[in-house]
Amino acid sequence: MTKAQLLIGTAFGIVGFNSSAAAQDTVSQEQQTASTPVFGEIVVTAQKREENAQDVPITITALSGDTLSQIGIQESEQLGEFLPGLEISTSSGEGSQLILFLRGAGLSDFNTNNSGPVAIYSDEVYISSPALTAFQFFDTERVEVLKGPQGTLYGRNTTGGAIKFITAKPTDYFTAKASASYAEFDTTRFEAAVSGPITDSIRARVAVSKADSDGFITNLVDGSSENGVDTFSWRGTIDVDVTSNFSLRGNIHGNEVSSPAFKFNHLGSLPGGVDALGYSGPSNVFEGEYNRGGNVDLSSIGGYVEANLELGAVTITSVTAYDEIDRTLPEETDASPLDLLFVNYGVESETFTQELRISGEGDNFQWLLGGFYLTEDLAQNQTIDLFRELRALTGGAPDPTGAITGAPILFARSLNTQDLETFAIFGQASYEILPDLTLTGGLRYTEEKKTFSALGQLEDPDFFPGPIPVYQSTDLVNKDDAISWRVALDYQATSDVLIYGSAARGFKSGGFNGGFLSLDPVESAIQLQPYSPEFLTAYELGIKSEWLDGALRVNASVFYNDFSDLQVFTLVNTNALPLQVLDNAGGADVFGVELETTISPTDGLIFNISAAFLDSELSALTNAVGVSFDGNQIANTPKYSVSALARYDFDLTDSVGAFVQGSVAMKSDVFFSTENNPIVSQDGYALVNARTGVSFAEGKFKLSVFGTNLTDKTYFTNVTDLSDFGFFSRYVGQPRQFGVELAVEY
């Protein structure tokens, strides 16, 4: 890889290179000299057409595949460490869905029947199932993060934004690459990809990824390591030029996870720091006493067919996709050697989507019309095993009411099914009303229907002749429809300065609570009431600019998000059993400022700083036990977050290049719940990473050493309040880790 590309690849998406164009070059850019100290450009498809990211009048952060590798991002949840304004964590470790917030828009529901307001796309396909949102990157061309409502150009409407993962595509020349790394905690990772022509009109690409790790938590019960990883992913893509103006792309992909069940850190909430059974966890957060094993068992497979027909200035695109997943996730929720609380999450889902678009352009006019259809069949099978430790006092019998011991002793199962069907028509057009002044308008109509059934039952074959139903509701129906829109104006002040402003209306449909419901019939009936749609009106002003002959790039935006009927997930402690509640706040406001700056003061040296300030406030929200949250900060929305990176590339000899890189990601205090409980939060902290390495043979061989969390900062990525059981479950982040990586490319 050349020095220029190494510079480009670290620019957090403000600086990058045109991966699509590079793939078509007969001479690879990796074989060019390292003497051109200029910024490249990264081409994105945020507006469903290829454009330089600097020319797109949308706040977008794009990271090339090289950028992801160089800054050490390997999994989707790691994006939140490096992109200010974006917060990502998982609900229960490897194999569980993402908890995703962007500019204050998000949903912290850990059930799998509710998609969040920030959409995840793989290539052109919307990922509907939350259980499929946490995955590892491999053979990636780029990632695009679009901020604000996305409905007038995209199949599935969302209020908060969209994250697009663009995979590397087949090339018309043979190429192959592989990388292997080893790091502390016995962490290994291997990736490989092969691409090239089969015939003059057919090209194919195959990629695989395997990751394993023992984990960084010590189980004091048996000395084993916990929170490890065991995943395997694969992908195959084929491109066919049927005629000179008609092309097909077929993709098939799969993922297998068999990682050990995630282990939490235990923090007692009762006097003396103990839980309801009197247990107090170890003082070292990287140690625990766990008595439950088991692996996450996840298997998914899917694919899509994309067809493109070019008819002069008009293009017709069809994307047909199917995905299915089967996952069981055992959770030792109590994080203790006692049998207080065990939960199992099981989900199966099948999703079919069809998107059809027609687009065209003229000298000063561009337009797109589209239709989108999605259907999803989902089934959840979830169990809870509560206070089994106390069965010695009841002769092994269950005691659901707690009449004997004062604590409910039970094994319960929650069986939910949900059928989702949604249809939308959407369109957007841009017209240059004056030289360098362009007006954009878009409109969308969405219909969505959810049919939901829920069955809760007590089970205990030794004492009950069969399951005892606690609640049952069948064929509950929620229908929503809405019109959303976007209006924008952008002005190309100079060839290097773009100013833009927009107003947009986003919509997210209502739905049903897919979690464990109360054993009380009245409370469960309330929980089964559907929550209402969420609306967001977003206003934004921004600038994208380059200065000093391209040596300095400055992008900035200021925005205001006005939510109405904001969907909020809360876990309400009742001094009995906690209630999972999905409800609507009357509203919420988020004011924000974002800045991205990249500068190269001299050949081979680059600095990047990205920052976000978010001021959020909830209004008109009272929980199930009458506590008001008016004025609270939105969960997972820190006020400040900053990322910075410095990199220097230089030549050791005529044939050997080297680089040194350091980065830091900082954020202020963040609450993990709507209650803004200071225990269910994380104080501000910073993560420092570094990487250095050498390249040989014109960049074909690269050897790197890296370190993450160099200051060995202890921090938590999530905390769940289970004080009804006398404890908090905390998700501890990974400690300091060193590793080495070897990459080969042909």
C-alpha cells in the first residue's frame, strides 16, 4: 500500500479512496509509488448514486475498508467507540442484538421483535431482525453512517438514521488476500477473500472470516476464562453482465456463532452490597463466580438478487432478499454461584424484502421513485428460572406467589409470535434552481401491520401435570400509516465549499412488548397494549469544505431533533418483580453540534479530530409506578464525545514502508436507562489505541503490532437495574490487549 493510501485510509471517512474505482484499475493502487501526498476521495451511495462524500448534502461519515482495518474495527458494535454521536453496545454479549443510538434516537429493548429507529443495511438490503444486527466485518469496501430521518430514498423508513455496510464486490481481474492476527486472551482472527473473472461476462468473489477468543473474565469457580468468542462467517457474490445494459448480482451469506454465554459483573444493591440471596461478588470486575455454562447457538443464512437495467438516462433496479436466523442465548443473569435468576432467549425469524426503484437524471435534474415490501415471521421462546436456590426450603416445589419463602420460586416460559407486513412508496427529486443552488424534495407513504400473539405459562413437570397458562392473547393487531418527507437546499459556494440545510419528518411504527410479562393478569393486559408510532422532525444546517489546497478538510453541522411520542423501553422495579414496559414519552428534544476535521501538515503526516455535542431532554414520561422522567437525559446519549487520530507514514528503504499510529476516543458521562440512575451509568472515560507496522513488496505483505485500551481503563458498556432481585448486571469493557497481525494481498 502506498503512503498516500495509508494517509487516506485513516481519515475516518473524511478522507478515503474510491474503492469502486480502484477495483477496476488494471494496475492496483497498491503497486504505485508512495510519492503523492494528496487526499483521495471516498465514493458513497447515500443518495442511491455514486458521489464523492464531500459533494453529498447530508451529514454522513464514511469509512473505507482500509480505514476499518487500520483503526482496528472488526465488529459492528466497535463503531460507537470511534464515531462521535453514535452509541453502540450489545444486550447480552456475543450473538445478541445491538443497542444502537444515533443523535439521541434509539431503542434499548433487549427483545427481538422490535427494530430500532436506526436502520442497518448490508449492501442494498435492510436487516429487519435485531438478532442479525451484531456481526463481524470482513472483506468490507466501506461503511456509511447517515444521520437523520431516512425515508425518501430508502426501503425501510427510520427516524434516527441508517448505517450501511458495503461489502467488497467481484473484480474483473484476479485478486486474493488473507490476514491473520493473534492477541492476548488467546484471541485469533483469520480472514480471506478471492475474487476474479470466470468468463468475460461473469465475475465472482468468495470471503470467509473466523474469530476465536478465550475471553478476559476469570471464573473463580473453575478457573476458566469467560466472555470469549467463537464465530464463523462466509459470503459469496457473483456478478453477471447479461447484456450491455442489463446486469445481475447474486449474493449468499451465512453466520455461525457458538460463543460461550456472556457473563456479567455482579453488583449487589442491598445493604452490605449483597443481592436477595446475600451474595456479594468479587471486588475485581474482571472476576466472577459463575455456575452456568452453555453456548450461544446462532445460525443464519440469507441472500439477495439485485438486477439493474440501464435505459439511457433511466435506471431500473430491483433488489429481492431473504434472511433467516435461529438463535438460542442462555444468560446467567444473576452473575453469581447461586441459582437466583437464569434467562434463556430463543428466536427464529424469516424475512423477505422486495425493493423496486427507477431513477434518472438530466443536466440539472435528478429523480428517484421506489416501492418497498417487507414481510417477517418471527417466533420467540424465552424462559425464566427464578429463585431455584430456595427450592431446598420448599421440598423442590415451585412457589409462584412467594407465600412460603417470601420470594417467587418459578420456572416460566414466554412464547410470542409476530407477523410483520409493511409496504411503502417513496421518491425524491433534486433540481438546480440556480447555478450551484439545488433544491431537493422527497415524499414517502408507509403502511405497516403487526399481528402479535403472546402466551405465558408456568412449567414444572415434577409438580404440574402440564403448563399452567398465566396470560394468553392471540392475533392482536396494530396498524399504522404515515406520510414522511424531506426538503433540502444546498449551495456550492466554491469548488471546495458546500453549504446545506434540510428539514425532514421521520416515522417509526408502533408495536408490541415482546418481553416477559407480569404474572398479574391486570398488569400483563396493560403491557400487551400496543405502543404508538414515533415521529421525528429534524432540522439541520451543515458545511463541507476543503482549504489550503486540500491539506485541510473541515465538515460541521448543527441540528435540532424534535421527537413526538418517542418510544421508550424501561425496566421498572416494583419491589416485587420488575416489569418490562414499552411506552411513549410525550416528546423529547435533542440539540447537537458535530465537527469533523482532517489535516495533513506535511507529506506522510495526518491528524483527524471528530467531535459531537448533544443536549437531550425527555418530556411527559411517567413510568408504571408513577415516577416522572420529565427533564431526564435520553439514555445512551452522552453530552460530549470526541475521537482523535494521528498517523505518520514513512519509508525505511526503497522497498520497505512503515507507519506509526495513535488514536483516542473520549466521551462524557452516559446513562444507560431512562431513569438516569447514577448507578446505571458510566462516568466519562477515554480509550487509547496504537498501531505500528511495516510493509514489503510494494505493500503486498504487511506486518503490524497493535495495542487497545493502552491505559487499561475499566469501564462499562451497559448496566441493567435488577434491584428487585437485589443486584445490577454490568457489562464490563475489554481491558488492555496487545496483538500482532500479518496481511498478504495479491
